[in-house]
Amino acid sequence: MTTDTTIEKTYNLAKEKYAEIGVDTQKAMDALSEISISLHCWQGDDVGGFETPEAELGGGGIQVTGNYPGKARTVDELRKDAEKAFSLIPGNHRFNLHAIYGEFGGKQVDRNEISEEHFKGWIDWAKDIGIKLDFNATCFSHPKAADGFTLSSKDASIRKFWIEHVIQCRGIASFMGKELGSDCIHNLWIPDGMKDIPVDRWTHRELLKSSLDEIFSTIFFPHTMKDAIESKLFGIGSEAFVVGSHEFYLGYAITNKKIPCYDLGHFHPTESIADKISSTLQFVDELLLHVSRGVRWDSDHTVILNDENKAVAEEIVRANALKKVHIALDFFDASLNRIGAWVLGTRATLKAFLLALLQPNDKLKQAEEKGDYFARLALLEEMKTKPFGAVWDYYCLKNEVVVGEGLISDVHRYEKDVTGNR
Ligand code: RNT
Ligand code: ZN
């Protein structure tokens, strides 16, 4: 068994190895501890929410597959599960709520009627456990979204309903930000689109633009919230046309000073968003990431440490943009232990950043500036076999969270004691 002393010994050797190449491991870990990731509440119950006692997905927009037992059925269960997840993740992180996760006291409260009072319990909980909150309007899983259009619907009454909903949500976000003393990011994603070839893309996009203008004309004081808008290339049932495409929202964000949200699963399956970071940040001040993993037509597999996440983290670190990029998670897979997936995905994201922070970025840049592309490539190649795992384990140890595969038995224990009895 790995003891604390072995972890420290291994770390000390790793520290020397990195020092030889000019990398300060302590500095990298300090920078990592400044990164606050927004954990998505919807991982805990497959995007179900608590609108009605037996809230289930319905009415368009999002699909989750799998039926793993033990999902959170109440606000209390979800909070308990989230606390468990937080206890297995090093660092201090945020929690990202969706509007359907309000506490409605058993009453039927329609989306355009939700307000601050429904989220007071969440704010108290966040204060209690010392975290900050982010927020999202829920423009899916609702009869008024069932026809495939919300803010870009040709039906004025449907549009009005969703505009009211998003305005309410921005108010709630502002309230959260004020109460918790940290700007709350409000992200807007809508499912609008068509399965097959549309002939009138124009009107839907024109309508979406005017709905957004109306939504954002309401300004909240104090400015305790920030607006993000999330694009998508295609979804299940919107393969041929998504109204809120990348170009649409990028244009809107630049013109109206909003934050573009890049979901890693929302682009062409082989398209990387890493290269978009230094481009986009020339024109907007901030970015929001939805860290996810696309697999074929699904955009939301559990995040692992893969090439795409590594490339994204590297680009953020190399662009010195850690303060400009908000990092949130967005995946849901109901076929595996939900707390396990939460923790795995968050830890994988943190690992990607640690790896990026452990690169000899000054040396790499110097080689590039000298035109020594062999040295640049050789250094990048060398970094792949540096003892990264030793630094990661030490970071977990110092943050008093479980190290390595100890995570598995910990999650299993919680399943046996808690989620397995649901
Ligand atoms: C959907 C978007 C969106 C949602 C969440 C639940 O394709 O990625 O971010 O996953 O709002
Ligand atoms: Zn997303």
C-alpha cells in the first residue's frame, strides 16, 4: 500500500526531475489551487431537477441514457452527494445550478414564475460549506419546448414565456452573486433547431437575436452576475439545424460584450476548441468552458484526461488566461456511479491543468523564438514521460483528499452506505 511517506518521497524525486528542466512544482501546485471549477448539479440526477415530485426529463432538448441505481431524488440527497463529491476533489470549487433545481415546496411553479425565494436554501447551503454558485436558465424539458423552439420560436407567446424565464433566471443569478460575494455566471443554452433541412434559418436566427436583446436589456444592480451564451453544432433531433450556432453566438458575444461558452462536445467531432481560445480572447474579455467529452453523436460523456482536455488546458496556461476563462463541467451518463463520475471528471480536468502548469513554458517559448523547432518538439516530447503522477498524488495528499485508486473504494463505500439504499 502507498503510504504518505512513499508519496512524499516519490514527490521529492519528481520535484528534482522537474527542477532539472526549469519547472517549479510548488509554483505549479499553487497556481492549480487557484483554479475553481464549477461542478454541474445535474450530474447528480441525470438533469432531472425538482419541479415536480417525480421530475423526469420530457419535452425536448436533452437526453440521458442509463439507469444506474441511486440517483438523488431530493434536494437534500443531491446536496449530500455533492458534498461527498467535493470531499474527494482537491481545492475549492463552485456549484452550478439549473433553474429546475429550485425548492418549490411541492407547488407547481412554472418556469416564468421562479424567483430568488426558490434558491435561498441553495444559497444557505453554499454559505455553510463555503462555496460559490453559478446558474443556468432551463429552456428544455418542458411542454413549451416540445416543438423544438424556445427563444427563436415563430410563436410569439412561446417566445414571451422563455424570455420571461431567462429574465427571472438572470435576477436569481444576480441575487446569488450578491449573497455569496462572487459574480455568478449565468449561462444560456437553448435546444432550438430542426432534425431535417430547414428552409427558413434566417427568421429563427433573427428572432433569437431579438429575444436576446430583450433579455439582456434588463440590467441588474449591483453587477453580481455575468452572462454567458452557449453554442452547439448539432444535437439529437437537431442534426440539420441549430439556431444558436457558434458563429451566431460568437457574433452576438463580441457585439454585445457577453461571454461565449464553448462546450467541448459541441463542435465537429474532430474539431478542437484549444485553438479557439487565443483567437476568441482577442475580442472578448472572458470565456466560459463546458468541459465535456464528445463520443460520436453524444456530447456529454464523463470527462477523462485525454488529448483534447490537455490541449485546452495548455492553451489557457500559455495564453496566461487562467483569470479570463471560467471552467465549468458538463457531462452526464446515467450508466455509472454518479458521484464517481463527478469526481473522476473534475479530477481529470484538474490533472489537465496541472500537466499544463508543469511545462517549461519559458524554455519552450525561447526555443520557438530562436527558430529551434527541434528543441521545442523534443522538450514537448520529454514532458510526456516526466513523473507527473507523483506531483498529482502529492497535491491530493496535501489537500487532504484520497490519493489514486483509493478513490474507487471510497466511492463504493458511499454507494453501499448511502446511494445503494435509495
Ligand atoms: C446541452 C448543453 C447544456 C446542457 C446543460 C444541462 O447540449 O451542453 O450546457 O448540457 O445546460
Ligand atoms: Zn454544455
